[in-house]
Amino acid sequence: MILVSGGCGVMGARVVQGLLRTGHPVRALVLTGDPLISRLDNVDCEIWEGDITRPDTLQGAFADVDTVYHLAAVILSRDPTIFARINCGGTQNMVDAARAAMTQHFIYVSSASVTYRTTTPYSESKLAAENIVRAQTQMRTTIVRPTLTYDDDGGEEILLFWNYLKRFPVVPFIGNGRALKRPVWVEDIVKALVAIANNPITYDKIYNLSGPEAMPIAEMARAMLECRGGPRPFVHLPEAVCYALAQSMTKLMKNPPLTYNAVAGVTQDADLDCELARRELGYDPIPFREGLAKCFPQVARS
């Protein structure tokens, strides 16, 4: 039995289905009343309702579980304590429950942000969670670090960025636009994750699941606008000015349009080498523009 936390998320639901296609029995861990549970309609998996921040709700979820995929996390929040509570505390609870159930393999889906030079509450929480996973010695572990993910159903960070780009006829672009990103199609990540199940070569490894090409974020933004919304001019704002604006807005506004996390995410490289995943997982991600055409074929043909 394989347990997948975050089982009805954008990626989690696809991991559940991918594992089922390869013959693995799967139990999906989902929040009680999660409105996205419909993603698992007609999917032949077990459903376990629980909350990774409440260990009592996890009792029984790990019964007969040999392998855990831990995807449940918070990516975006204006409350920094949420990241510590869910991404760190929730991971600790998952590790503790897995160890108690004598689970053999714990696969943790981390983030490329753990490599950022300027940290954020989110990146700090994901790095702390990685350390929690690596610190235990009872189970074999695998950590994966996806870069910026996208598909036709979103990807929280890229959807937020897309909505920002479409909001203005002239886009006030954060920084110089040269930060290198490797956007990656969700389905490519899912194939790599499924390849980790029952695969001893992956034990105690860290895999970067990034796109095949590093591109400046401004180039990535133009490709997105060409696909949806149409091209528009950019006006680049100095990084230091953006940080100062974000700090002031956060103090004065309940929902500031610019945040420290947003500035850090747009201006820092997420240029991770995926060669190890290529060699050991058969990972073969498609280029960004090809992925956009797959996600939005009608737009691409118009």
C-alpha cells in the first residue's frame, strides 16, 4: 500500500492515478470536506480523511503502508506561521506516524526554493522539512525538488504570476527579469515520482525535477502572455525598490499587492540541474513552450 498526502491536489491526484496505473494500491490522504475531492471521483483508491497538523487524525492512515509520498503543503499564505505549522509540523507528524507504522520508504516533495540565497518563510519551512526527513534513520528516504510547475489546471505560483501579468496593460516587472527559471510540466514531474516507487536506486537521494531549459523570467513571462492574454510591454522596477515597496505595503495594507515573498520569488534563480533524475528515473521533461501548447492547444493553434 502506498499513502499519498495531499492526494486531491493538482499534483497529488495525478500521482495517485499514476501509481494506480502501474499496479500499486493507493490510499489518498485528504482534508475533511476538501472541495477538490472531486479530482478523485471514479478513481479506484482508498480515501482517508485527515489533517497532517493533527496526529490523532492520522491514526490508521498508515496501516499496511510500505511507501509514503508526502505532498501536502502550503505554498502561498500571508501568515508566515502557517508555513511552520503545516510544512514543518505537518511533515514531522507524517514522519512520526510512518516510523510508528514501520513504513519502509518516505518520499518528500520539497521545492527548488530551498536553494534561494534570500530565504522566505516558505523556503525556510521546506528546508526545515527536508532536514526533518533526513534526520530520521529508520526509513529510507527520497527528496525531490520541483521547480516552477504548471499545467492546464494551474500550479499556484504560476497562476498568481500569470494573473499579475494580465492585470496591467503595461506590466510593472519586478527586478531586471534576468533570474533563471526552469518551468516544468506537472505530468513530467508525476512520471518521475511514480518511477521512485519500489526503486532502491532512489534511496537516500535528492532529485531536482526541473524543466529542460533555463530561461530568464522575463522571457518566460512573454511566452505566457503570447499563449494567454497577448503581448504587452514591461517596465522594470529595481529590485531594491520592490523590496522597499513590499515592506511598506505589508505594514499599511491587509492584502498588499506586492509582498516580500513575491519579490524574492521573481528575482532569484531556480536553475537546478536535473541530470541525476534523467539518468536514474528516465526523466525527460518537455520545453516550456511545448508544454504551454499541450496545456492550451486551442490558444496555441489560433
